[in-house]
Amino acid sequence: MPKLSYLKAMNRALADSLDSDPSVFLLGEDIRVAASNLTAGLLSRFGPERVLDTPLSEQAFTNFATGAALAGMRPVIEFQIPSLLFLVFEQIVNQAHKFSLMTGGQCKVPVTYVVTGSGSRTGWAGQHSDHPYTLFAHVGVKTVVPATPMDAYGLLVSAIRDDDPVVMFAPSGALGVREDVEFTTLAPVPLGVGRVARPGRDVTVVAVGQLVQDALAVADELAGAGVSVEVFDPRTVYPFDLDGLAASVAKTRRLVVIDDSNRTSGFAAEVLAVAAERFTLAAPPRRVTRPDGAVLPFALALDRAVQPGREQLVAAINAVLEDK
Amino acid sequence: MTADDLGRTGPDAVTVDLYRAVRLIRRFEERAIEFVRPGEIVGGIHPYLGQEAIAAAVCAALTSADVITSTHRGHGHVLARGADPGRLLAELMGRETGLNKGRGGSMHAADFSLGILGANAIVGAAASIATGAAWAYRQQGRDTVAVAFFGDGAMNEGMLLEALNLAALWRVPVVFVCENNGYATTMPVESAVAGSITARARAFGMPAFTIDGQDPETVFKASTAAVARARSGKGPMFLECLTYRFDAHHTFEHRARLDYRSPDEVAAGRSRDPVAIQGARLSDDERAAVDSQIETALDAAAEFALGSAHPDPADPLKYLYAVMP
Ligand SMILES: Cc1ncc(C[n+]2csc(CCOP(=O)(O)OP(=O)(O)O)c2C)c(N)n1
């Protein structure tokens, strides 16, 4: 079977979307030469009117996409750096997201925002290593963080077809993931529906993006010690697949969340709150996160020390198993 | 074209239409302010009094296929574009029959069926939205021009300057209309804008003119030329319309008693009244006929708005998503 990489899967999703819907167009910085490789080959196939290189003016081109969406287009913006989302928070959160409600449902804003390489990028330091998916979930912008190439394909296609703004985070730690895929089986994945990445009996570990790989590795490791870990990947951080998680926890009755965002008010905090409100657990749930208010330091050992890791995950799993 | 060519046209149908529009906006605003004090309109409004010529004349230069974006001071633009005064007033009162079903209010009034892509409360934000919309319509082969209205204060927002760059670079059919009323809230334009407003626009390679924003026919002629130029594919144009805000920045200002304009200055500003300027071009009979039509229409608008139902609080987040998550 052919191997498909995560980045190539996103590239295919863009190509298929451009091909099947003339209202789709791409814009972003250096996308004609495909600086991040996301848009490789798309300029020659679809032309400069549909693969639009923008000047460095993120705030204007993000609102430009909103205007184009109001006029019936489906723009897809690529952001080169996760922290650029801080620059356009106003344009996504305060404009695109609010238009439908504020106009009493007169319009829709189907813009997709893609961050190629979110989270730690190994040695890119403070202003290039954020992974701000929690912020968008908090305000209610549809937010997806795929873990696998097939999901990267399927969620990106769904995001582009969705009539609302959707932010898609492609974690830098997931871009290299490859998977055996029969290309004819690639299909849209609905937003808001999670998946059990690995079934298990003793504890549910919730993870998104590159952390799903870590959770699976830890599950493998602990299987040798007789611990059966279920890995639940919600795929979409907002809306969150509460039913999927409930089904998993009903079985395991123990919960750990691993989340590459800051601890306070983070995604993990939300999952734990949901657990407290809704689930009957055999032990208090645990979370593995970046520290409070973290900024990623440059030195590699420090960068790694801030990110949630496999050892911490093992410790958290053991702790919820011991808690009687 | 130069600014010198922007003289006035003779009395004709446009003359009456422009008078009707400025008078409608004036009386709508005066009546809306009356609904703020008793609390029928909650949150107050940013009155457009004194600036009516700009909305009236720029919108008169558009076809029904064109689109506009507006500002926190947007009632004039929305009315000039043809929105129903009753539904606009109902929106200001938060009623279900409002343009936005009571979900937007004064600062977000929109009517997509009339090409009104929304008033926008973030200063400078709408110009980039207008640019994107105009670009998209051109891609679709449509003959649409977009107009972005904004104030002098917006000229210091980076996003607006970025939008001027994109529009000029890509020859987008958009007309930028800066309503320079001399103040951004209380900040005088002289203390805020280094250099000149039109020079900034010209630096991006688009023609930019400063015109008298109090004379509806001057604005009409200039905006007709700007819209024609945009439609012909030559790209954006920029009009700085010199005007004066007769009233407070916001209806709360009376309570705050902000002191930033001398009575002499306000009197001088009010002496150039677009409603009077345009009204003088009509006979007394013509004027009286228009005035009474407008009063009748606004009586009906008020009755409609006051008689309209409030939204049902059971579903406050209706319309948040186009597709429910
Ligand atoms: C980006 C932004 N900054 C500040 C404000 C608060 N604010 C609302 S209106 C206004 C003044 C705007 O001045 P101008 O653009 O000249 O328009 P005018 O009010 O004179 O019509 C300010 C500062 C805002 N709404 N948006």
C-alpha cells in the first residue's frame, strides 16, 4: 500500500477541494513556491488567481478572506507561524466568527485557517512555538487538530466545506507522520466526531495531534506491564465529541488528558471539568500539560522540559491506576 | 479628473433624490435619539447628524449590484442604501423584526439583500472586508463595486493601510470613502494624523481627493467618477470628504459632558448643513412634499418598531453558526 504523509494528505485535500469547487481559493505568504510544502504543485495546476501570494499584511488579508467569503467564496488561508494567529485573533474571533449571529443569520463565513507546523518546532524559541488551539475553542471557533494523515485529509476537506470559520492546526510534531493508505479510501471526516485510536480497558487517555502518537507509544509500553490503555482522539477540539468520550470513560472509569497547551484554562482543564460534571470515575482524573503561562525557551532541553512528554504521561496513568 | 472638476450639477431628479436621502437620514437620527432617553434604544447610538451628504451621495452613485461596508456610525449608510427605516429602527430597539433580528443593533446593522455587508464596530476593520468582497465578485465575473466608509480615526489603523495596499496592488474595484469629521471621539485629526490623509492613499498608487463633504452634489459627482473608475478596472480610488459631526460622538457623551469642542467651533460647523444646502436647490413646494412624505414614513417606522416583538430569550445564541456544530 502507498505511504501517505500528513503534509501530503493536506496537500491532496487542498487539491481535491480546488478541483471540485470553483469557489475555493488559497491565500497566504509564499504559497506559490510552497515554502512550507503544503501547497506544492498547486500553482501550476490551478493558477495564480486561485493560489494567491499575499504581501505581509496578515490582518488585512484575513479580513479580505472574510469579505470574499461574504461574497460566496471559500477561502483557505495558510499561516506560516502559529503565533501569527495572535495577530489575527481580532479578524477571526471578533469578525469572521461573529458575523453570522450579529447579522441575524443573514450570511455565512466559510473561511479555513490552516497553521502548518503548530507547537514546538525544535529550536524556534519563544515566538514560533505556540500551539494556541485552546484559545479558539474557548471563543467557540470550530477548531480541529488532526493526528493522522487520513484525518488531516478528511478534516481539512470538511473544514473547507463547512459554512463557518474553522481553524485547523497541523502540529509540527505530526507533519512527518506517515500511514499506509489506499488513496481511493480518502474521505471527509466530520467535524466533532472523535475516534478511539486504540481500544483499552483500564484508563482513557485523551490526546490530539502529535500527542496521539505519544499516547499510543505509552500504551504499547504499558501493555507489557499488563495495563490496558484506551486512547481517545477527539480530532476536533471544538465542538468536542462528548458522547465519544463518555462511551470510553464508561468502560475505563479512569481518565488522563495530555494537552500541549498551557495548564490554566487549557483544553485539558476543560476535559477535566466535563469529567467532573458528567462522569463517575474510579479515581480523580489527571492532566499532563505545558506549565502555567508557559513560553517555550530556546535551549532544546528547556523546550522539551516545557512540553508534555511520555514520562509524565506514564506517571499520570500510574497515579490514576493507583488511586482507589 | 481633478478635484476642480467636481462642481455641482443642475437641478434634476438626482437633486430631489439627494435631498430626500439627506433629509431622511437627518430625521431618522433625530427621532432615534428621542428613543434613547426613555430607554427604547438601549446602549445608545453614534449619531450621523451633519454627515448626511456623504452617505446619501455616495450610495446614489451605486447600482443595486454594488456593496458597501459601514462603521459604528452607520445608520446613514444603511438608510442611503435603501434599508427599510422601520426595520432599522426595530434593530436599534433590539426587536425580532429588525434588520438583524435584534442580534446586531446599531453598530452591526446589515442587509445583505441590499448589498450592505454590515456596519462594523472595530475602527478600520471593514475596509479590508470590502476589499475582499470586491475582489471575489470580480473573480466571479460580476460587475460589482464595493464602497468602504470609515472615519479619519481609522486612517491610523494598520489594517486599513494594509487594505489600501492590497486593493491598489490587485486593482480591486473598491472605493474608499474617508469621512473626515475632524475628530476620532475627542482626538482632533491634527493631533492624530501625521502628513495628510490623501497623501497616504496616493502613496499606494491610487488617486485620492479631498472634497467638500457637506455638499451632496459635490460628493455625488466625485463618487460617480470614483465608482466608474473602479468599475472600468482601473482599481481603487480614495475620497476624503471634509465634514463635521453636529452632535456628540455617542449619545452617552451628553452625560459624560466631554469638553473638547468650543461652542464657536460647533456653531461654525453646523452652519454648513447638508440638508439646508441641498434643500435650497428645491422649490419650497418640492421640499415640503418630500418632508411630509418622510415624516409619514418615519411615523410608520416608529409604530412598526415599537409594535414589534422582542426576541425570545430561550435561544440567545441562535445564528451563532451557519451549520450547527
Ligand atoms: C480598533 C478600535 N479602536 C478603538 C475603538 C473605540 N472607538 C469607537 S469609535 C472611535 C472613534 C473613531 O473615529 P473615526 O474613525 O474618526 O470615526 P468617527 O467616530 O469620527 O465617525 C473609537 C476610538 C474601536 N471601536 N475600535
